[in-house]
Amino acid sequence: MTAIELKYSLFKDIDSINDESVLRHVKDFVKSLLFVPQTGLSETAEQDVEEEADEIDYNFGGVDFGYPRTLEEVEAALEQAEAERNDPTKWVTSQEFHQRLEQKYPWLR
């Protein structure tokens, strides 16, 4: 059973509980489990965590969303934003912004 299937099964079980005091006990129990150190995981739980981590696509399928990818790129973007902060040609009033939106998308009116 995968982690997703286990979560779904757990959510179904919790959803069937109607007693508020039982739900509070379940909530407290789950919170106590979350504070267990990672070394306390069983081998199968560690393997599940590793398998899920291996499935993460940090490159988003090669799609470039135009966001900085490195710390240097983030710092450069912040420096550029600070430099442009006081440039009046980079800013518009909220009224002008909404007017431009309504011109471009008349259905927003």
C-alpha cells in the first residue's frame, strides 16, 4: 500500500468519527507522532520517505517559469527590484491598473 493509499484510508476512518472527544484524542495522538525524531522511523517507513523523495521532479518537467533558480539569481532580482522601487515609470495607481485591466478584459466590468 502506498503512502497516498494509506492517507486516504486514514482520512476515511477519521471522517467516520462523529464523537468530538474521540477526534480530540486522535488529533493529540497524531500530533505526538509527528514529533517523533526521524531516527524513530521503521525501515519500511524510511524506504517510503526515500521513494517519495525520489519521485519529486524539482525541474518541473523542464518547464522554465522564469523564476530565479539559484541564490545568486534571487539576490540579483532583489537588487533590481530595490533599484526600480523609486522609479515612477515602473508604477501606476490602482485606479489606472484597474482601468487597464477593464480595457484589456471588458468582461471584468
